[in-house]
Amino acid sequence: MSAHQCGCEGQVKQAQADEAEKYVKLAQIIDEYKGQRGVLIQALHKAQGVFGWLPEEVQIKVADGLDIPLAEVHGVATFYSFFHIIPRGEHTIRVCLGTACYVRGGKQVLEQFEKELKTKVRGTTEDRTFSLEINRCVGACGLAPVVTVGADIYRRVKLDKVPEIIAKYTGGK
Amino acid sequence: MPLYRSHILVCTGTTCVLKGCTAVQSALIAEIKRRGLENEVKVVETGCLGISEKGPVMIVYPEGVTYCQLKVSDIPEIVEEHLLKGRTVSRLVYTGPVTGEVKPAHPGRQKEQRIVLKNIGIIDPTSIEEYIAYGGYEVLGKALTQMTPEQVVAEVKTSQLRGRGGAAFPTGIKWELTAQAKGDNKSVICNADEGEPGNFKDRLILEGDPHCVVEAMIIAGYAVGAKTGYLYIRGEYHQSVAHTEKAIADAKAMGLLGKDIFGSGFDYDIKVFKGAGAYVCGEETALIESLEGRRGESMVKPPFPPTQGLWGQPTVINNVETLANIPHIILNGGEWYAGIGTEKSKGTKIFSPCGDVFYPGVYEVPFGITMREVIYELAGGTKSGKPFKAVLVGGPSGACVGAESMDKTFAYEDLAPGAGALIVMDEDKCIVDTVNNCLKFFVHESCGQCIPCREGTKRMYEMTKSWTEGQGEEADLALMQALTSNLALTSRCGLGQVAGTAFATSYKLFPDEYLSHVVGAECPTGKCTMTNGGGKNNG
Ligand SMILES: Cc1cc2nc3c(=O)[nH]c(=O)nc-3n(C[C@H](O)[C@H](O)[C@H](O)COP(=O)(O)O)c2cc1C
Ligand code: SF4
Ligand code: FES
Ligand code: FES
């Protein structure tokens, strides 16, 4: 009888390799901006593009690399709503609650997402598939209420569309 | 180069993308190929055509027929009927209000006067050649080779153009101050941080005609003696970033940016900076902080940017729409521009009616137009057909205006338009609930530096929230008014200063609605759920 092979080992190795590759990319980003002034926000944009969020380790590397105090890097990372210092779900669903969307029922849409995902706003689902956030206007007010999932945008979202939107990203799970 | 007999402009604006224009576009290209028309028909991408409502949208030139709500399955029919047989597919033709050269079927559109939006939906925003073919960069040549910087500034002063970002400061004077200030590394900043709910005009300009803004920024740089221009675009505007980056690269390749532009000895470069999601960064001093790589916190003024801005150097900062007027002013002269509009408000203004209106969208009209014309004729009145209740002019930071102001005119001396958002509410909407939402926006977006704004917006939010839950007390109303004026007087920047405006103005208009929430624990529209069961008085 052959030993049961679960394949975990391979997966762990792959994850480690992925992680290492991300740090190589980070080093390239830092090199690109080194020695220039006013580049912190653009560098963090790119770093988050690689990691999906800004782990402490990444903030430290950016601070060292760009010769900016860590406190300032952290200050910037926490000031802007684009940057995340806690891990995110694979997809971020944002329901717009800007005034134009609000008057067209954005709040009810948000509540529906909360119900369907069983998580509160600013929370992440247990399986880390989704993070639920709000937007304060994405400049598509003519199509209110607006929901974005990553780069995808859904307009005029009605309550019964909510499960459909979620299903698109779970592959029917 | 093939000579095309038809051009098809497919809108790839943000909202059309969401509606699936990418698949429609690929299907179109494939079908054109399949029919062997690729040397006769050219497909180009354009930015938002202002009718996203009906997306995906495309316009077929030279006929100028607009097709809307397209599906991939409609494409073979359009290619077969329209492109091969020359017959319009009438079931797909758009008959609502349309931008561009297309004949307006919607009478309201005729009230438009397009100067800034002239190219939108007409040219391919990713093609510098097309911009040039439509007269682009000619004005830049004129300014750089035939005018002194002082003459450019004088022309802008004559036009009496005022800032379109909300504060309405005279642009010519701002440029003059910057030109006269001492500094060897001046900058021009284009403020494209458009973040206030209800505003989406700057996005339309950057997506649909990025070269116009680039050209204006170069002219501004020449006029004030700047070396660098910065385009600060909000992070959510992916397509604006993409189009402007391409525009800048193409302009560079043609020598319209860089060293010795038009042999005038003028060197100038433009950089794009992506914001990271903070509304306060639209405020000019916070924007400069952000450009310098820090938290976007507003600074005390003075000093003002024209004397001490980016990196401590004199800096012009202008809104996208303000700048987009510049090439037209230089081309036609300040006198021409000053002939449009009213006594004190010159030129056109772009409005973005949204909320409960029939045709939300972006409309450019001369100053002096009445609110009635914009809301009823251009935007088609309320979507539900129910009576109009109120409108937030400029967005959450603006005044709440009711039906009694319908015949007021949009002008700085009458009804100030703010940045142009018109968030319309019909009679079903609860004012208290909406104002509570506006306050939530300010709580979230306050940079937190000054206590009146940080704590005041929070208290105002909590108080209005309690009203929507039937937990208010009569004394609250006086407290809210005190907070409103307190914030107006003591906040460092505009965000805190105007946070109470929507409340104060709507309270004047709808005192009974407030009283019934606060004292009677009842919401007349039934929108608010009163947690104490509601109806304090009758129960
Ligand atoms: C909280 C706040 C947000 C602002 N947001 C914007 C904005 O998104 N875009 C803009 O052009 N101006 C914005 N402004 C106004 C700018 O501070 C500044 O007055 C303007 O960019 C100047 O350009 P203009 O003279 O061409 O209007 C904002 C002001 C405040 C107080
Ligand atoms: S008023 Fe508000 S946003 Fe402006 S500086 Fe003060 S705390 Fe910041
Ligand atoms: S308010 Fe939601 S997109 Fe503008
Ligand atoms: S995004 Fe296509 S018409 Fe506006």
C-alpha cells in the first residue's frame, strides 16, 4: 500500500516561491523610485498591486529603501482609503454610498450584501473570498446605485441582482 | 494608408465597459474582418459619450448614427445592414439626448453650448493625430511663438474665466500672481481629484479629450514660467489615467512636450500622479501635501499656492474644466469668451444632474440658464414623474435648493453652481436621511487635523442619525445650528467649513420635516425606520 500523498508539500513550496517573487518585484519598485522626492504614494500603489495589501514587512522595506521614516510610511498607508494594512479577501466588493447612489437605494444594496455574505461592512468573509467595503462616489453617479468588484463595475444594482454578482466570483461554490 | 469610408466610434468609457462594450467591440472588429471591410471601416475607441445610461454605445460616421444598448448578437445585423447595404438599423438607434454632432432628438440638448466638450464623442481620445486634425495644438503654437507669457495671462484675464473647481477664483489673476512670484522651479497642477458625490464632468473630459487638458497645461506653464505640470487624478479613474498617460507620451514623441517646444526655448514636462482615495486631497493645499508624498492634510492659508505651493515654489492649481477652457480662449480671444454668459459669470459651465432625474448625464450650458431648464429640459425632470422636492447643488458640500428656486439662474451672482453636481430628489426622498448621508461622507473624509471638523462632523452625523431613528430631542436643532456655524468659522479648510451647509439650507426649506422627525419621531416619507416605534405624539 503506498503512502497517501496529499500534495501539501508541493503547495507550500509553491507558496514560498510566489512570496519570494513578490519581494523581488518589490525590490524593483523601490529601485525605480529611489532618490526621487514625493514618490511614496506611487510606490505604495505599485507595492499593493503586487501583494494585494501592505504587510508590515513591505512597509519596512519601502521605508528603508526610499529612506523615509517608517512612521511616515505607515501614516500614509493608513490615511488613504486605497491602502490596506490588513489582509483582504480575494475580491473587494464596494457599494457606493455617495449621495447620488444613496438617494437611489445604495444603502439597501449594502444591507443585502451584508446579509448574503454574512459579514458586516469593512469585514472579510470567513473563507477570505470577499471583503465588503463602501465607496464614496466613483464618478458614475448617472448609473446609481453603483457597486464595484475589483475593476468590474455594476450599475443600477437592484436587490435581486446581489446574489448574481456574488456568484460571478465564487464560480457557483 | 487606407482611406476609410466609415469610422465607428465605440465608447469604452468606464460605464460602457461595465455594460460589456469590450465584447461588442471585439465582435464588431471580427465581423468587419469577416466581411472583408477592414480597409474601409475603421473602429476607434472613444471616452464617455455622455449617454452611458444606454451603453454600450457606438456612433457610425459620416452618417453620425448612434446605436445604443448593443449586444454582441446585434453586430452582424449592423455590419450587414448599415455598413454593407447602407441602411440604418432603426430598432437600435438612440433617440434620447445625444452629444456631439448627432442630431438631437431630445429638444433639451439644444440648450447646450459645447466649448469644453466640443470634441467629446467626436474624436478618438487616444489619437493625437485626430486631435491635431480637429485644430488641436495650433493654439499652443500660437501662444508659444506669437505671444509673450504676459499676453497669454492678459487674454485669460480679459476672458474673466473663473475656477470651475468650486471656489470660482478668477483664473487670470491666479496666473498673474504666480507669474509675478519669485521662484526658479514653478509648477502647474491640474486638479483631477474629482471626488465629491454627484460630480463626474472631469472624468468625461479626461477620458474623452485628454489632449485638450495637456495643451492647456502647457499653455499655463508657459504663461506663468513653470517647468513642470502635474496631473493629479483620483485613483478610481483608471481610464482617465490611461488616456492622459498616452496623451502625454504621444505629445512628447511629437516634441510638444520636453525641450524647446516649437523652437520657443520653452522646456516643459507633465507627470501623472494617481491619488489614493481621499476626498480632502481635492483641496489644493492637501493635494500639494499628497503630491509631496505625505498624508493629504490641508495647510493653513496663507501662504497661497501662487506664492508658495509645491516644494515651496509658486504653483498654479486649476480644475480640469477650468483648464479645458484655455485653448478656446487663446484661440478665439478673451473678448469672445467674455461675450458668453452673464454680467459676472462668463462662459459655459458643465453640469452633472443625477439622482432622481430622467436623463442623468453631463451637459455644458452658458451661465445664466435657469435651474428649471437644466433639470426639466436637459435632464428630463424626475425619473418617477413624481414632483420634484429638492436638489443639492454642487453635491453634499453645496446648498439644498427647493422648487421655489426653479427660475433662478445659474451664475455666481445668483445661484452658484459649485462644481456642477445636481443631486435631485423627488418627493419620496427624506431630507433628513439624505443630509445624514452627506454628513457621513464628511465624517469619513475629514482629515482629522482640526477638532471642530473631526469631532463636529461626527456629532452632526450622530445627531441626524438619531433623528432618523426617532431618538431626537428638540434642543438638538439649536445645537445643530450652533455646530454648523462653529464649523464654518473655525475649520481650517473648506471641507469642515461647509459640512453643515446641506443641513442649514435644507432646514430652512423643510423645517416641518425636521420637526416631525425630531419632535414627533415620524418620517413623513416613511423612509426612516423609527426604532422607538415612531409617532411619539400619537402613541
Ligand atoms: C474638501 C475640498 C475638496 C475639493 N475638491 C476639489 C476637486 O476634486 N477638484 C477641484 O478642481 N477642486 C477641488 N477643490 C477646490 C480646490 O481647493 C481649488 O480651489 C481648485 O482646484 C482651484 O482650481 P480652479 O480655480 O480652477 O477651480 C476642493 C476644495 C475642498 C475644500
Ligand atoms: S476642516 Fe476638516 S478636512 Fe479640513 S483641515 Fe480641518 S480636519 Fe482636515
Ligand atoms: S455617488 Fe455613487 S458613483 Fe457617484
Ligand atoms: S461610458 Fe459610454 S456613454 Fe458614458
